[in-house]
Amino acid sequence: MSHTLYEASVQRVQRCELAVPGSNPGMFEKALKSGADFIFLDLEDAVAPDDKLQARKNVIEAINDLDWKGHGITISVRINGLDTQYMVRDVVDLVEQAGHKLDTILIPKVGVYADVYMVEAMVNQLEMQQGLKNRIGIEALIETALGMANVEDIARNGASGRLEALHFGVADYAASNRARTTNIGGLNPDYPGDQWHAAISRMTVACRAFGLRPIDGPFGDINDKDGYKAAARRAAALGCEGKWAIHPSQIELANEVFTPPAAEIEKAERILAALKEAAAQGKGAAALDGRLIDAASEKMANNVVKAAEAIAAKGQ
């Protein structure tokens, strides 16, 4: 083990993140009771330019008036991009008017660490100005070729500040790379496998190296439940902790995939028990069900057990 270690910055259950347009307040109450772990109220892509200012007001009102915590929801807002005229007031108004109830800010299209630094510097000043007791986290969308080219630097530098998680934004990433794709997050039959594998894997490794949460992004075909679950399973296999839902029908699918099944939890607990017994006998390894288990097995088993405990603690 390297002497250089980056501990996880903030632990949150994030199996499913529901995207809700800030311009559609009629969806806020439904989202509150949706069963999603995370909800981000969107001020960016889901909101037309003429609706941006009203959407911001809607979102601030919803954060203040609705009982997100009482429903076990972590509340986030996706602000507009740093290259727009809306971003500054998004951050200022959100923190000044609803910062005491806001959990995280999601920055779109992060290309370099300086993008994160700019928002973090603003939040630092605003939190002091408002005398806020809670610490607002930052999450970043990796959804451009530039962002992926700099993902390790973004994770490394951001981990010492407010950055908690990186999200893979497959739609804009595909556009940035001029990739041919059949739908958002879907697979191209002309590619021999999963064309998103390398990108998600690279982002996940950067997250795990520097203590951040890796989250997979959207799947566009809301009628293709099997396709959504397959994409979620691939992301989970690579180490992602959760996936977006762009429709309420996808929430249950994400929660199912990213919740360790009972058989997996039971096996993990047996591994830990067997290794504890072996340690009492002065042994560093053991045999379980005809297979060798050792310190690496213990780490993997602990990951499963801790994830299950965190989910159980939410009461869901």
C-alpha cells in the first residue's frame, strides 16, 4: 500500500440521482416522494433560455419550502455552465437564499480543475458571508473530451476541497467526441462491446484514487428498462456507486442494481467471519466454499457490507 492515501471526502448514499427541470415546479412534489437518494434540480440543459431566471426562483423556493431531508433525499442543483451569463447569479442566489438547506452544487461541463476552483471560491466567500453552519459540497460533470483528458487532475486537486463526486455525462461526451451513438447511454451495434467502458473506467479510477464518488449519467430511452439495467450493471461492475434517472420509472431500476442483494451481503459477512476465525488461529488466509480468501477478499467484502449498512441507515 502506498504511503500516500486519499480518504473518501464525504460518504453519501447515491444509488439513484433523479434529474428534475427547474422550470417545471409541478414535478417537485412528485420528486420528493420518488424514492431517489439524490435529486438535482436542473437550471442547465433541461431549461430553455427564456425560462432560466424563473427556474432559478422556482428551485430556491422548492429547496426552502419542501422537506427533502424528511424524505431521506440529498438535494443538489445543477447550475448553468461557467461560459454562460447565468452561472454567477445561480451560485450567489442559491447560497444566499437557500444555502442552509442545499447539500451540493453540480457543475456541468467541467474541463479543467480551475472550473471547480472558481465555483468553490465563490461558495467559500458566500458561506462566510451568510454564516452558514453546513458545508455545501461540489460535484462535477465530466462530459467533454477536455474534461476526460484532465479528469485525474480535476479529481486530484478537487479532493482537497469541496469536490465530492464526478458524474459521467454521456450525451455531451458523445457529442464532444463526435461519437456515433444510437441513443443517450445506449450501445452502438457497430462497436464490438461497450463504447463507454474506457471513459467510465477512467473516471472511476480517478475518483477512487482521490476519495471521490463515481456516478454514471443518463440513459435516454425511458421505455427500455432492460437497456437501462444493463447500463447500470456495467457501471456498477466498474465501481460506480449510482446512476441518473431522467424519468421516475428508472429510479426503482437504479436502486435495485446499486443495492447489494441479500445473497451478496450474506457471502460478504461469511468471508469476514472466516477471515476473523483464521486470524485468531494466526493465519492470514482461509478457505471458503473451496476458494482461497485473503486480505483483498476482506476489503471487497467490507465494501459490500458498508454499502448495505449505509443504505439500511436511510430506512429504505
